[in-house]
Amino acid sequence: MVEQRFNNFIRVRSSGGCAKRNGLPASGREGGREVISEQGQMPSNMISLAERMVFSDSFKPIYAQGMDMVEEAASYLDGEGREEARNLSRVAATLYAAESMRLTTRLMQIASWLLLQRAARSGEMTRPQVSAEKAKVRLDTPSAGEAAPGWNELPLAFVDLVERSMRLQARVRRMGREVYGEVMALQRVPRGNPVSEQIVLLKTAFGTQ
């Protein structure tokens, strides 16, 4: 069942095993900080947007939001949602079941991505590990949307969860593009001109173009 699958995920995550199950070390210490790279090693003196963003306090709110939503969804699907689903028509019940599966998949992928960044933030993963695990995460789980037959019958609390999870997925996906896209762009900067390299470092550090 969807609720059981999601609750298992919650239990594993709460015990620190979610990261291990996905090939990620469990987080726990705020130690070394390695720049994240998708294409090999970056120069040690290269300041990247990935380092500034993932290692900054701006990561903490979205991490907390993601984990809170995972627990909220698990609680809803296992309680109030289960009761409300019993009163739905056959069409709406079928849609509810499908959207529940999409919701759990979406949130588990988001949680996996956030846990991966946290492990990188804590210095518990090497760059190759980050790249390999990141490739397994899919931040593109769709929703049937309002046009789907039976959508208007779905419980309002459930629809709210779905819509918020979609917005969070878009936000995390955008953060991923900003973080890893900047790293790749910096890696393509030609080497050999010390002045140009220093300009790139300064622009990156201060967020200018």
C-alpha cells in the first residue's frame, strides 16, 4: 500500500538509514566542505555557486520544508486521507490512488536529493559519489492536474499536498540547475590567464555576471 511504503521511508529516514539505503552516508557532522562536481575534480581555488549555496544557511529552510512535507504526507495518507478516500466515487478513488503514488514518489525523490546535499554539506561524500547518486534522483514526477476526471472530488487537504509538493519539486529542481550548472560553467572557463581566472573567482564569489 502507498501509506505503508511511505511510512517505511519515514522510519528509515528517522533512524538515519534513508541515506544509507540510497547509497548515501547518514548525516551527522558539519565537517569538511568539498565542492560538488559532475565532471571530475575542480581546481582547489575555484569558488563555486554550489559551495556558496549548499554550504550556506539558505539550504536549511528548504531542507526542513522538504522533510516536514514528507512526514505531513505520510501522516495524512495513513490517517485522514484513508478515511476520506472511502467516500470517493470510483473515478475519483482511482485518481486518488494514482496521485497518492505520484505524491509519495515525488516526495521520496525530493528527500533523497536533499539528503544527498546534506551529506555533501557535511563532507561525508566524495565528488564521484555525489555525482553517481545525484544521477539516480528524478525530480520530474508529474501530476494529473485539474483536468483529470474526478479531480474536483479529491479531498482539499490532499490536493493542497499535491500542489505544494509540485512547487517544492520545481524549487529543488531549480536549485539543482543553479548549483550544478554553475559548476559545469566554471569548469569550461579556459585556463592559462591568471588575470581572467581571478576575475572569474571574484564574479563567482560576489554573485555578479
